[in-house]
Amino acid sequence: MRHMSATQVARLVQVGPAARPYYRALADGLRALIMDGQIPVRVRMPAERHLAETLRVSRTTVTAAYDLLRERGYLDSRQGSGSWTALPDPATTADNPWLGTDGDGLLQIQCAAPPAPSALDEAVREAVEDLPRYGMGNGYDPMGLPVLRERVAARYTERGVATRPEQILVTTGSQHAIQLVLGLLVGAGDPVLVESPTYPHAIDAARQRGARLVPVGVSHGGWQEDLVTGAMRRPGARLAYLMPDFQNPTGALMEDATRAAVVGEARRAGTILLVDETWSELALDEVPRTSPMAAFDTDSRVISIGSASKLWWGGLRIGWVRATAALARRLATARAAVDIASPVLEQLVVARLFDRMEETRAERRRTLRASRDALVAALGEHLPEWTFTVPRGGGTLWVRLDGPGATPLAEAAAHHGVRLAPGPWFGLEGTLESHLRLPYTQPPPVMADVVARIRAARDHGPTGARRPSESLIPMV
């Protein structure tokens, strides 16, 4: 089908006559049909005048709805050819929940980032005292301060992977690390394996390089070893981006046997493994002991990245890469076009926080576990139809909805004061619409309030009108 008539569209879209504003409700209805596949992608939509006549609304109303869909990336208009359905680029759409800010007054549940730990204040004071000793230099160290690289290397060694400081490159957050590695090692058209679902900004970084993305499914139960190894082998993947430790967003933990098998297949397939260990220090329950994937590496094809953002605080913007010393130097040279070096004070703060790692891990386990349990209890009370597996670590719950789609639910939730990240942001080409990622990085009372608001959004929609087919559970 290359064209849909006004009659066909009107038959599919269901917008109550009392919906206000009508143009927004019409745009939401059309977007839901596109996301559900009832209106296919790359199909020409009816002219605004024809659809307005069929729906018996003003042409201005349909024009406003089409404009909103274009703004969000669901329509592509071509001069002389009309308007064609499309799927948005998650990095640029106007309704991308990652672009939300605290200033909009919404509870920011789209971001899986905990507040700063209690150890931060003392670490900052000590770092400020250390800072004058570094003032005699120019402040630029593309590899990172030796004091921080020594602590990162020592932590890898403690975890079972002997590491020298010269193998560590300090970056301005883990996203910067991903960008640097992909920028140096991946070219246009190279196959890059990514998990589905996965960290959205890794998808963005690979797309910016012009890579050909190869998805492989991962669920709460983990990875299917044959699917991962097969996905590397068939397209001859240049690089695979994996999160084996409390995977974001599913919370899955990869077993050592699977880690060894994946590294072995990467060796045979000639695939570089970019392993994101951002959540690796945050086990909340007793879990089987696992080794870093680099422990199974015999030919230097595992590149590990980490970050201070989850264990400590995202505002520090400090991450790191563990690679061979030669590759670390190449990455340091490549970063000159981006930021030259990471801030000195933030590096000193993180170095001090490494001295308080066990203290911080205990605090994080206590607070995240309480918030996770509060979120699970609230979902069980108010949204028992939704299904999920409680993760044993990390900071996110990956929830399967019973309907409607996650994208319209996220928009409705914004009208109830909550900003959400729907499933499609974590997949490719609009997939995962039946899922929602719910971080539990805020205090338990906030998590309970969030679920109450989401339930109200599901039952009432963005306008507050109660859906006649559903009963409302009282919420306190």
C-alpha cells in the first residue's frame, strides 16, 4: 500500500468529539496508528482538505495535527508529493523524553541517575585542597590525571583483570568514551551489533558514524548465547556494544560461561567488543560472582568502559576506557578534536571517591533496594496487569504493558506531571512499543507517587477524561 484515502484513515483513527484540543488528540491517534503498524511507514497520507471533510472538522484542525506530526518526525512532507508517514530519529525528535529538564516541573523518571551520595561533600573538600598542587601545570592531560588512572587500574586488578595505569584513558563521561571508541574504530557501513533493548545514546553514536546496526535480543532472562554469537558471525560485525552487568534497561546479568563464549566467538569472527560496565558495581541482592569480560580476553579485543555517574554522581561527568596502552594513546590523540582533556577538579573528586567505594556501594544498595521495592509494590497494587522481572542489580525496571502503547502513555503521563522514557527509545525502528523503562533511582515516596500518576494517565489519558471501559482504583 502506497497511499491511504481519507475514508481509510478516518475509519482507523478514533478521537472522541469532546477531545480538547482536538488537533492534538488527532495527532496522537494518528501517531499511535503509525507506531502500531496499522498505518504503514512510507505511505502517503490523505490531503489535509480531504481528511478534514471526512472527519467533519476544519481544515485548520487537520493542518495543525499534521504540523505536530511533522515536528515529531512521524510525517515527512515533500513539495508536490504530499505527506508521507515516517518514524522519528530518536536523537532529534521534539518529543524525545531525554530532552526534558527539571525546569519543566515534571518528575524526571526518564533518567536512570541517582542523586549524589553522602560521601561527595567530603570528597569535594579534599579535592579542592589537592587542586593547588596541579595549578603549576596547564591543566590539560588528555590521558587523565595519573592519580585517577591509578585508582581505576587498581579497581580492575581487584576485580581479576590485571591492569596498568597506562591502559586507562579518563573521559568526560561514559557517553564520551563510546563516541571516542566508535569514532576511531567504526566507519560508514560497518556492521555494529547492539542489544535490543539497549542504551539509546549508543545507538545514536553508531548512527552518527553511519554504521549498519545489527540488533540481538536480550530479555530479563539474559542473552541467548547462540543468537549473540550468530549475530556477530553472519554480518561479520566490526564491533559489538554489550552491557553484561545489570544491562540497561532489562537489569540482566550475563553468566561467566556466556561471557567466555561471546569473547571466544568475537575472537573467531574478528569482532571488537565494547563492554559497558557502568552498572557493574551496583548489585542489590546476592548474585553469582562474575568476572569482567576482559578476563576472558586473550588477544586485546575487549575494550571496557566505566563511569562515575551511577555509583557516585552524574554531575561529575567522569568516565574511563580500559584498553591496550597503545589504543588508549590513540584515543587520547583522537579526543583533541572534542574536548582535549577532562576537568581536573572532577577527576580529583572521583579519585577521592574511589577511596570510599565500599561505603558508597553500601549506601547505594540500601537506597536503591528500598526504591526498587517501593516501585515493585506500587506497580503490584495499581497496575497488576503489567509484567516484569525484578532485577538483582542496576537501577531500572523493564516493564511490559498491557496496553495502550508506551509512547502515547508517556505523553499522557506528562500531563500528569511525570516524564517517562517509552520502550521505542531503547530499540531500533520504532520497536518495543509494548515496554516502558522505569528507573528506581528516586526515593520510595517519589516512586509510589510516580506509579499513581502513571495509573491516572493510563485511565484518564492526557485530558483527564475517564475511559468508560475501565474502573479507577482509588490512589492515596
